[in-house]
Amino acid sequence: MVAFPEARRPGGHAALVLAVAVCYFAAGRLGLLCKLTVDGAVVTPIWPPTGVAVAALLILGVRYWPGVTIGAYLIVLSLDTPALYSLGYMVGNTLAPVVAVVLLRRAGFRTDLGRLRDGLALVFCALSAMLISSTVGVVLLVVTDRMPGHAFWTVWLAWWVGDAMGVLLVTPLLLMLSHARGLRPTPRRWETGTLAVAVVGIVPFAVYSHYSLLFLVYPLIIWGALRFELVGSMICALATSVLAALAANSEAGGFRGLSRVEIMAKLQGFNGTMALTALLLSAVIAEQRHTRRSVQRACEELVEVLEHLTAGEAPPPRPSLEDADPLLPGDDGRRPPESS
């Protein structure tokens, strides 16, 4: 968890709320670059602001929710004249991230995503909490006659999956950035460069190929997860999702000749399976590595104790619980409540 001592200074809280709003708005403008029109409604296959909102509330605290509301209002203001629909949109898009963060905290979620249960909790909360924003938004579209009633389920599904993909693809990367101070640079620079070259060369070919070769990106995601854990796999997944959304928007590659509904279904199915593969595989690998480190540490301590006992000396004192590794698999993930 990253500390922000400036939040306790006069005006610090307001400054961070404004920063959240600006980041939310910027992410929204980027997400609108890949928008699609389905049954007369504009939807995005990936809605990054939801990922920004969930990450910001996890890192800073739930009390910074006004930044999400302000950011949503700025997006509405840049697209249309504020009305009753806009108010409902802001409420839904604020309530969904707040509910997601509350659920994650109740599940003992850790922002380092070092356990499989953290990955599963993020997936569950993203899929369940985003039902709020999609339901509120689509109901208001129908009630205000901005969308025909027969398109409800198609647009609702597209909205829900887009919000969930924003959380699954964007939130993990932002959480990793919040822990960047504790990350050491990898010594495998040649492998990092090789993976980057492979992503640059293979992903555009797989996305824009007329033969629908999207499955070629999965070895890259597995490679990134095995060697670089969450950072490597999620960067590959996010880059692929963005290119796939651009190809779908222009009806190129494997999306050529499909209807708008078929394009959205294919794109969201691909993004969903790719995000789940990257997130859960990385969490499993990270948990196994933490387990191996803890077993190795326990063996080293046992050897040290046996050496002291053989020499007739008292064994060295063991570290207290406060000094224990927070990433041990036996830890239940509970932390003291944050000041909010």
C-alpha cells in the first residue's frame, strides 16, 4: 500500500480528489477512441475509467469517491448536455467501483495480487459490482427513450463486459505501479527485449490477419506470466486488447464481414478469456514462488538452529510476527483498517 502523507495537509484531500477526477476523465477519453455502436447505443469493449476508479479507491481509500463522480460528470459534459440520464450515469459509475472496493476489502484482498485468492476476488468483484453501472445506465437509456427496449440485453451485456474488462485489465497494472518502489529491476534484460519484440511483431499480425489468428497471443501471455508474473502478462493482454478493439472498430482482420453484434460478442469473448488467463495464471505463479521462498527460508532457519544446538549454544531468537514476511501463504491477508 502506498502512503500519501500530503492527504493530511490542508487541501491535500481536495488535491487527490481532483487528481482522481482528472485520471478518470483522461482514461474515459482514451476509452472512447475504441467505441462501437450496437443497436444505436455507443459502447466500449474496454472502459478504462472503471479500472482507474477501483485502483484509486483501493490505494487512496473509499473516501475519495467524489473524484470518480467528478470524472464521470466531466465525461458526460464532454459528450452531451447534462440531464436526468447524466445524473443516473454518474451515480451508477460511482457506486459500482465503491461496491467493488468494499467487497474486495471484505474478502481480504491484497493489492500486490500475490495470491490466487486475490486474483479470484478481483474477478468476482469486477463481474458482480459492474452489474450496477450497466443496469443503471441501460435502464436510463430505455426510460429516457435514448434506446429502443428490444436492444436492452445486447447493450446491457456490452456495457457490463466493457466495465468488467476495464477492471480486469487496468486495475492490476495500476496496483503494480503502486508497489513499484518495492520491485527490483529484472536482470533478464535480453528476455524482456525479446518478449517486447515478439509482442510488437506477433500481436498486430494475429489481430489484423484475415485468418482470425487471435489465439497466437496466448503463448506470449503465458511467457509473460511465467517469467515476469503479473506485469508481463497484463501488459501483453492490455496491448492486445487495445489493438483488437481498434481492429474491431474498423472491421479489419478476423472481424471482417461480421455484424456489429457479432463483432462485439467476438471481441468481448476474446478480451475476457485473455484477461482471465493473464490474471489468474500470474497469481498462481506468484503464489507458488512465495511458497517456495517461505519453504527455503524455513529450511535455512532450521539449519541455523541445528548448528547452534550442535555447538551447545542457544538457538537465535525468531523474528516477531510484525517482522514476518507479509507474503507468506499462511497469512490470511488481514490488515489494520485504514484511516479514511
